[in-house]
Amino acid sequence: MDDAENRYLNRSDFNIQGLLKEKKYAKILNVFAFIGFLAGVSASLVFYIRYNLLLTPIIALASSIIALMVIYINMQFLWDVWQIWTYKLKYWCMLGFVLQVVFIALFIGFISLGVYYQQKPTAQSFYVSSVWVFMCWKWSFALFYRTKKYRSMFTRYSLIGVDSEVNSD
């Protein structure tokens, strides 16, 4: 048995196979999030330097920052930090939800502006900005989904509830 399995052997109700499966998914998501981070940074440089745009590079950088947040959340899960600080996942979950709502509104707004001004899909159009807003929404959804999953996983098996007075600061 490896170290991850030994850590949970004293908990009879804990699903070890499910935990190891989630850790594998977290590693795979980290690879995709790192690729998303690199894509966001490189796209922001291209749109700023080559096309002299400002809004699209900012949105691309926001996408890469949210991808870094997803990497951070997953690394904390892989290092078993969330077992101790489970209550902090509530704030990450709320952040992911709020960002999703904001980016859905921005996506609808950019598509509407592109239709209203009858733009063709070029590098300077609102459609390219809407693609990067969708990427931001995607990473916000990943942030929300993973934190919600980790929170439910660790509160199910904890002896002290998430919202108890012992865990709150």
C-alpha cells in the first residue's frame, strides 16, 4: 500500500478507492489548467502586442488567473490540506459561483454587442472577447465544482461539521 492509502486506513467509513480516483482526476485537471494558464498568458500578450487591444488581453489574463486558482485548489487537495481547513472551501465555492454569474452576463453582453454592431469574427471583434469570457466561465465552473465536491467529500467524513464554532475564524 502506498502512503495515500495508509493515511486513511483508520477510518472505516472512508472510501479509499473513491479518494484515490479523485486524486487522479485532480492531477489530470491540473495539467489542463496549466495548459489553460499558458494559453491565457500567451493570448493576452499576442492581443496586446500584435493587435493593440486592451479588453481581450485583460479577459485572457483573468482566465489564466482563474486557471491558477483551480490548480491551487487541486494541489491543496492532493496535499490533504482541505481535511484540516474544510471550512475555507465554502469561500472558494462562493467565489466560483459569483464568477460564473459574472461571466455568463459578460458572455451574453459580448455576443449581443457583436450582433448589434454586425461584426465579422476578426481579432478585434467582440466575438473573440466572448470566447475568452467563455474560457473564464469554464475555469470558474471548474473552481466551483471541485470545491463543492471536496467540501462535500470532507464534511461527510469529518467528526466536526463545517459550520461549527470550532472551525470558524
